[in-house]
Amino acid sequence: MKIITFITFGIVPMALFAQAPAPSSSDGFGSVLMVLLICAIIFIVCRELLCWYYKINKMVSNQEEIIRLLKLIADRDNSKINQENKEIIIEPFHKK
């Protein structure tokens, strides 16, 4: 699939450029701006499609959930350790 994607991204710009009319010399800045805008839109659309196809968005959300759960576990373990340390430190000072 990566080869097909690479070939597609390599061939499509050449095919589009071959059919493009000759640029006029009077409006150079506007045409450059339009080309950059079109390229940016194509990049964003293709990026979203590739991220969806390779499930990158799903992997990121799974990793965020794992991090959240690990923090929850770490906080719970830290609170247990802190309670045990308080009991160990306070007990010798208690006089009965």
C-alpha cells in the first residue's frame, strides 16, 4: 500500500502539471499563492486519509488512555506508600 501511495503522489502532480495552461507573466504572485493554497489543502486531505487508513488516530487515542490509566495507578500506589510511611514514622513517637 505504501508503494501505491508513493507512486500516486509521484504521478498525480506530473499529470496535473502537464495539463496546466502556460502561466501568464502579469499575475505571478496570485498564481503562486493559489498553488500554495491548493497544495496545502491537498496535503491536509491526504494526511487525514493516510492517518485514517493506517489507524494512527486510533493508536494515539489508545496511548492517551494507557497514560491516563497508568497515572491513575501510580497515584493510587503513591497514596498507599505515603500512608505506610506515615504509620512507620508516627508509631515510634506514640507513647502509651
